[in-house]
Amino acid sequence: MADFCEQCAKDLGLPSGDFRGITKKRDYRKGLACVVLCEGCGIIQVDPNGLCISGDCLKEGHPV
């Protein structure tokens, strides 16, 4: 099954992405984020809301 960040999910018309909650808020506050494989972006980091935050990704920082 394909997994998508929030931005790619929106672009594809899906109700939500697949990475929400994979990065824990307590870890994110410490500057840590999970590395995941988004089928649209490739290998990226995501915030607790499942948004792509990788600086080298075209989706990074783009609102949903």
C-alpha cells in the first residue's frame, strides 16, 4: 500500500496522509523527526501532523 504525506494526499484528493502521529510531539520539540518514505516525495521527514518538513523536498513547508 502506498503511503503519502499530508501535502501529497491533498494533491491526490485523499482525505488525509498516512504519517500523522508517527513523529511524537515530545520528540519534535527536541528537534527530532521521523524519516519516512512518501510515495510522492520520496524519503522525507515529517512533523507530528504528517506534514513534510524536509528542506530539499518541493512539498516542504507548503500548507495543506
